[in-house]
Amino acid sequence: MATRDRRDASGPRRRRLGAVARKASHRCDPEPVGMDAAEAISNTHEWFEVNSGWAPPDEDELAEWLGDGVCRCPDDCLVEPEGWCSHGLASWWLILCAMDPHR
């Protein structure tokens, strides 16, 4: 199931890539214009406060992402390691580096 159609009350059908297609394509989400890493990290901490069920990746998973030149955000968007997604959330690499500057 690479794509699925979704309808909402506001109008036309939208197509959305599923997690499998995002993972396979290694397509990175664009970064929002006018945002910096500090703001993305702050946005992510706010996101953590209202979203449950997230956990940082283990070291092996993070190393695999970085080896591929990509990283995930907590909402599972695929971005560059030092980037953030179009939703304004920082990559796990940025978040973990902010928590441990010696990383």
C-alpha cells in the first residue's frame, strides 16, 4: 500500500504517500522557509508535550539513517540529518545533539 486516497470535509481527494513509500524513496521533506534549527527543536519539544507514543531511535537505527545521509523526525518524516520537516519538526539527530552537545 504505497499510496492511499483520503477525503475530508473540505473538498477534493488528496493522495498521500505511506510510510513504506517514503522509506523506500529516501525523498526528504523540504524545510520550511524562515525557520532555523533552534526553532525546529523548540517546535519539536512542544510537539512532544501533546503527542504520546514516540521514542528516540536506538543507536544502530540512527547510525543506519546517518550512513544513508538521511534522518527521521519524530513524526516519521524523512529529512536530512541536520534538517527539519515541512511540519516544522527537527530531525532526531538535531534533537539528540541538542540534548548531548558532545554527540
